[in-house]
Amino acid sequence: MFLIKKIVSALLLPHTLSLALLGIGVLLLWFSSRRRLAQTLVTISALGFFLLSYAGWWNFLVDRLEYKYPVFDSDRKDLDEFRWIVVLGGGGVRSDILPATSQLGPQGLARLTEGLRISKTLPEAKLLISSNVDYTIFQEVAVMFGIEPKRIVIEDKAKDTAEEAVAIKRIVGTDRIVLVTSANHMPRAMALFEKQGIAAVSAPADFYNRHTNIKSEASWGGFRFFPSSSGGAKSDAIVHEYLGLLWGRLWGQI
């Protein structure tokens, strides 16, 4: 089921669909007489890539995910109630030629950094790192920045966020936790964790849209003259999250 979900999700991403249409169109142009169909598919694909490259088209949807939950307030009055800081990993690669911080992916580094920041505010809380991609990298970076090894707990069996919620529930029980993950992933993660009865408080990190104040919103930017590669990353990320939310509801995980 996990493999099927990953394949379906990958095939439905905007860039994957546009690339598939382009590939089919090119093949038809070279090896088929159906030139009109081929031209139509190539044109649709080109238009898709063009629209995806405008990041502003996706900002509205990105904001609705990234700013649904507030950042963690280090001055809140119930800090002593939190026993765990849970960091959902974001991938990494073991390498002998890279420093430890560069072995983490951008998402993983941003999430772990936020977890380390919060750990200074909650010195008694344990740091629970969930990652099935060489968790030792996360552990090494955490220790490098001053976290005592005895404070670190590892969960390395879960393959996705739904499985992480189940596995982490077994570890934390009824304790309150601070949940750290990417801002666009936070709504889905919170829904999955709450379904398991976990008392979680959000700590989003790794924002695509960075606003100067709570009232500002990213510009739609649809009428800018030049496209940007950031639009592609936003479109794939936002579609991935909404597909994840839909999957979770269909299977009763949310």
C-alpha cells in the first residue's frame, strides 16, 4: 500500500503530468502520423510548464497550509508541560566528503534547527527524531550543537507520516509534545497525530512563503514578466500535501 501511494502521488504531481504529456507528444511526432494530437499534447505540456513556473499562482494555496498553525511561542506559560520535542525528519545522505550539516536535506536541516532552538527553551524535554533515512546524521548534528545524547530518542521504522503518528504514540503516550515539521506539511501532520490522540502543539519550520507580519500575504505574482524555478517546487509541494490530506481522509487516518 505504501509503494502504491508513493507511485500514485508521484504520477499526479504537476511537473510529472506535464512531462508525461511532453514525452507522449514527442513520441507521436517522431513515430506516428497523428501530428495534430502530438502538437496538442506538446502545446498543453509547454503551457503547463509555463504556468507552473509562476510561483505567484501557488502562493494563495501555500499560505493556506503554511500559516494555518502558528510558530512555537517560547514565552508561553505552559512550557513545563511539554515532555517531548518531536522532529519529523526530511531526508539526508551519508557522505564521507560532506560536513554533517550538508548531509541533511534542506527540509531536514530546517526542521532539526527549529527543534534545536526549541530544545533550549525546554531543557528537560527529550528530542525525538523520526527518520528512516540514516537517522544517525540527525543525531550527530544535534549532538554537535549541544544536545546531550541521553536526551535524544530515535524512531526509525515508520515509512510515512501516518506510520510516524502511530509509532510516536507508542513512545510518548499521553505526554504533550511539540511537533516540528515543514510548514506546508504541518496541517497533515497535526491531523494525523491528533487522530492518534497525541496532544501536539505546532512548531512549523521550512517556510516557502516568508511574510514580514501576520497580516501580509504573498503576492499572486501572476502578471510578472519572468517565470521562476521556485514555482515548480511550490506547485509540486502543495499538490503533494493536498493529495496526502485526501488520502488520509479516504483511509480514515485523519
